Amino acid sequence: MITRRTLLGTAVAASAAGLFAPRLRAAIPDTLRFASAAGGPRRLDPNQTTQGSDNWAVVQVFEYLARPPDGNFGITPNDFEPWLAESWTTSDDAKTWVFTLRRGVQFHRGYGEMTAADVVRTFVRARDEGVNTANYSNLAEIIESGPYEVTIRLHNPDPMFLSSTVTARHVMVISKKAEEDLGEAFLTEAVGTGPYELERFDTERGIFLRRHVDYWGEPAIISNIECLYIADTTARTLALMSGDVDMAEGVRQPGWVPQIQNQKPDLLFDMTVPGSFNTLFFNMEKDPLQNILVRKAIMHGINKQEIVDALQPMSRMVYTLNPPNYPTGFALEDLPEDLRYEYDPDEAKKMLADAGFANGLTIQVNTSQREDYSTQHLIIQEQLRQIGVNIDLTIMDHSAYHATNRQNLNTLNINSSSLPPVPLYVFNDYAVSTANMTADGKGGANYSHYGVAMPGVDNLLAEMLQSTTFDDYVAKGREVELQIQRDLPMGGLPTLSYLVVRNPRIDLGYEVQGGYAYWRFCKAKIVA
Amino acid sequence: MARYLILRLLDMVPTLFLVLTLVFVAMRILPGDPALAVLGQNADGGQLEAFRERMGLNDPLWLQYVRFLWDAVRLDFGRSLMTDVPIRTLIANNLPHTVYLTITSVALGMTVGIPLGIYAATQRNKWPDNALRLYSLIGYSVPDFYLAAILLVVFSLQLGWFPINGAGVGFWGGLHHILLPAITLAFLKSAFMGRLTRTSLLEVMGRDYVRTARAKGAREGRVIFRHSLRNALLPLSTGLGLSILATLSGSVAVELVFNRPGIGRLLITAIQERDYPVIQAGVMMFAFFVILVNLFMDLVYIIVDPRIRVKS
């Protein structure tokens, strides 16, 4: 006879067994789950995204007119393949670009076929309304020269137009009609042409995508993508180790990769080279950094190889502002000997003595608590101690760090930034006088006051911007690079790859070598 | 009673006003720039200025303050600088998770802590009493985030009994997801409540009326639960109030480690990004809860202790 007590007890036991039985953490079938290191999604509109993590969803949903090979940047104009544009031509002066669009490309959610009007609207809004309008200021006219043809005229020649502009995410093609229909909602419900379309934008959990069945190209292999947001490192690592997510943003600090490898040797590590540029700025408005001997002494006192070793396998050596595999970057052997600034503590001490600091000096420096910044600053602090330079380091939260940098309150700050192989970007951001940082916070990211505290490279840059061929552009860019190396307002520190850890059950379908800090999943397949 | 309640509710107004003012000032004193957080460290001066202008961050401070207070009075906290989502929506999406976590963990903490305290008090200086002391010591010493990580490694990663992150869907999904975070927060609470129950009960059990009850031949259970525990309730209610407040603050770390939605996680992300409107709204929510819990506890005192009822 079943009593009431027996029934209740059985029910409780059954519930507990269901609840507490070891759960086989089987991955969700036909779904790839990616965890990025952020609190939650902000936007999906490619022209309005301000958080790197959101680009993981953006790059699945939207497409460029032309694109570099998967897993890499395009370095030369020949590295790009037709995508939403079937072909393109450029004028001899590299100021007019004509794109012939692919026919039959369908937007998501029934917004119809992509035409020239959509492409024109995409470029116009990037130039006039986006969060990065400065990068599109060279766009003079964007004309619908046919239903499937767009003509773009530039103010200045740009032989690198494909890499400088066409493959920047703000001009990933959007549906003009969807933008008009959705209004403000377009920020999070944007409509593109990519192999995945938006299923749900959840501000608390993430961005959920499904395969676009009317995709014009090879359909995506995996049906669903979940771009999740797990800001806490412990939670993200555990989610990856347990198989709860298939891919997760890694942590760029010494020892993290070996530690994960030890615990789960079958995990795979995808890394972009170069990843983030790390640049050490000398604030030339602060004593004694106006003195080039002091700046040179500091560069000679930094053992870059030690930094590379500490941050293996993510770190790579850099000798100038741009990394060696970028068009204007230099390999060590290509640099004149006096511009190499190789590690030489004796030479550093001698230079400091010549500059009047035979007994050493103390510099107040702020750094960010973010692991990549603080690690490098702490290593440099220890290295410079050996040559008599005492770095009085204050570690602060990341937001406060950048704010104090912009208020001219730092001296030897590091800036980490992921930039494509377009020399103009890094020169424009860091080296031109118009980007000079001002104490009122209204300036740019030229933290050295280069071109203001001392003559800079504005004229050389202006010459570079008149180049009409790629080779000429690069040659002039290398002159800029060398001049910066001579003046030493800033110095390149080792780069740090963007790191993603991947469950071996996911085969991406290509190898990640370089490129932006996000990549496409449409070729990915589940292999186990 | 109604008059008392109205007076206490009116008391909330200056407190909330003070909190609002403090959080507004603190946000503006802290180094950090929302424009830089939104646009990135390489944004040029023009872009940063345009953003500040659009968001009203260039307006005089007094104007921003007046606008902020006026919006707060209407419970309109504006939109997040980062996501452009109305803050009311953000709070509506997150608050239920924090409330659910707080209630579950306090309930768990009380359910475990009070019986442990009673048992320890009745077994004074014997092994159960010593065991409770040790348990309390560990409970006080282990930080929430550390315990959370250990529980995650053991029960989620190794045993696979619980999900790693998120809040789950539906009743059973929600329950499955909340157990580990609730146990994390309940651990300290149970240690605290156990210790408090033991101390209060021992104090009461030494009183004359308890001795009299025993002398009259009352059963031990009756002595403890009828005569002693009821009179030990006042300090326990104080403990309950403190527990709820500690859980609210503890939820910040726990929501992060378990990657659960909630006001704590929302607030931490907003602080990192200098999302002023979200921070202001989040802090106000916390302040409101603190005041509300205090009010609730005052009402509980009145119910528990007739002397307070007479005075009020």
C-alpha cells in the first residue's frame, strides 16, 4: 500500500535524482556557443558597435563588398577577393572606385535583394553618422551609378582603399529599408546579408543567431550560433572546461595558457598575429622625457625579449611602431643600427649619465589593472630599476587609466590597440599633431605630444597620402616609421595576440593567423 | 501603526535624496570618461566631444544634477549610455533575479543556521557546540567569490550536477541554476544565524522564567521552543535584517562568478564602463532595498516585542 508519506518521499527522491544526477554536459546539437569577456551585448548595427565583443555576432550577420581570406588580414590590394561586389575598378589617381554588385543577394527576414541603394546608404551613414566617422572622412561622393553599381569618389588618393575602408566593419552592408522600418530598433535588430541572421538579442544573455536559409553563397554548416557574454574570468574558464561553451575569449596574462593546457590538453588555441599593438608613449610635456637621451636610455633598458618570453605563446617581437609583418613595419636587420634600440643596460646607464641622471631618476607612472597592461608595466618597472630608473607605479581601473591618460596625467603610458595593416590608422591615431592629447580631454591619442612638443611627421604623412600606388604608399609610410624611430616620441613594445580557446569538437574550417579580433563561423563544423 | 508606517515611509525621502546626491557627486569625482568607455581609447577628440554633447555630459553639473533628480522623482532613469536600452527595462530584467537569489539564500541560511544554533545551545560545550563554532569560523572566513569558485569546480565541473552559468528557463531550470549561488550566499548566513541563535538562546535559557518553567516540569522541547526561542527572537530578527543586507551586497560577486543576471552584475559592469545613468539607478535600487529592509525589520520588532509596540 502506498502511503501519503511514501508517495511524498518518492517524489522528493526522484526530483533530487533528476536534479543532482551527474549531468552529461552534452553540447547543444548543431549549435556553436561562444563566450566573450564582456558584461552583455550593446549593439548589432555594424556602424554603431562600440564593444569589441559584439563584433563576433556582427561578423556573422553582415558582409563587406570585398574581403580578405578567412583568418587573416589582406596586406596588399591583391589579397582581397570579391564578395558582395563581383568586381571593382580603380582610376589611375586612386581616387575613384567603381564596384559592380553581385545580383541575387538577399537580406535577412524578407527585406529583399541588395541593390546599389543599400550600399550607398551604408557608406553614407558610416561617413556621416557612425561612431567612427573620422575613418571615413576621405569619402567625398558615394553614387548609385546603376542598380547594381556604386561609384565612390575620394578626396585624396587611396591605393589601400580596400583595406582602409571597404573591409572596415562600419561599412558592412545593411538593408536601407530595414533601417527605415526599424528606426531605433535597428541598433539591436540590424539586418544584413550574412550566412547567419538574428534570432534574438537578449541584453542579459547574449546574441542568438540562426542560419540564413536564403544565403547567396555556401550555406553555413552549423545551424545556430550563440554569442554569450561571461565577463568573469573564472566563470568563462569553467564554462569552457565543462563544455558548456565551445569557444571562449582567453586571458592574456603570463601562465594562463600553460595552466589551461595542463588541465585540458585537448583544447585548441586560436591566435591572431600581431593582435594588439602595444605602444609605449613618452609624454614629452613631462620632465625629463623631453630629453631624447632619457627616452633612448629607457628603450635600451627595456628587454623586449623578456616580455615576449613572459607572455608566450601570445607575444611577438616588434622593432618599430608597426609590427614586422605589416607593410611599413621593419624587421630588426632592416633597421639602421642606431635605430634598433636593442637591450643594452650599460648603454642605457651611459645615456642617462650623459643626460645628467648618473644617480638615476624617478618617474610617476599610472597603469591599468587589466592584465595585459599591468603585466607589461610591471616587467618594465623591474627592468628599468636595473638602469637606475625608478618607476613609481599606480595601478588603477581600466576606465580611470584611459581617462587620466587623456587628461595629460600620465608619463610613460602603454596603449594597446588592435589595428589592421593600414599604416594611416596608427599614424593618424598616435603620431599626427591634430591627434595631440590635451589636458581638457578634448584631444586625441597622441599622448607624446609629437608634432607639438617637437617637430613631427605631419609633412611626411601628407606626402604618403598623395601616393597613388601601393608600393609608393608603403615606401613613404616606411619613411614616416623611420622618422618616428629617430625622434622616439613612442616605441613599439611586443604585440599580444588576441586569444580564443576552442573545444576540439569545433573545426573552424580554416586556420586563424591574423585579422581582427573576431572571425566567421560559417565554415565551422562539429567534428565530434 | 498606520501613522508609524507613514512616518517611516516619509523618513525614506531625505535618505534617498542624500543617496542620490552622493552617488551623483561620487560618479563625477571618480576618474573615468563614459565617452572613452563607449568609443574606445583611440577615438579622436571630435568624436568624444560629439558623444559628450549628445549625452548631456558637457552641461553644467548643476543642470545635470537637477535633471537627474527630476528624472529620479518620476522614476525615469533614462537610457544606458552603452546600450541605449531604457534603464527601467534593464532593472525590470535584472531585479527579479537578485530578489529571487536573496530570498532563496536567506531562506536556506535560516533553515540551516537556526536549527544548528538551537542544537548547539542545547549541547553547550559538547562536540556539536564545538562543531558549530568551527562551522561559523569557516563561514565567516571564506569569501563568497572563493566559495563560489570552489563549488563551481566541484559540483559543476567535476560532478556535473549543476549548470556553470546563467539563470535557467522555467521553474525547474531556475531552481537548478539558483541552488549553487544560493548555497554560496547561504553558507555565511547559516554560520552567522547559527552563532547568533546559540548565543541568544543561551542567554535566555539562563533567565529565571526558564528555570521556573523547568521547575514546573515543562518538557525540554516546550522550554526551548515556547519559552526560550520566542524570547530570543528579537536579536534573531536583527540578524535576519543584517543577513538580507549582506546577501544583497554579496550578490554582486556571486552574480559575476555564476554569470547570473542581476542588479549586482549590472552595477559592476556599469561602474567599469562609467555608465552613469545605470550606476545611479542601480545604487538607488540598492539604497531603496536597504531602507525597505530596515523598515521591514522595525515592523517585525513591533510584532515580536510588545514593549516596542506600546512605546510606538
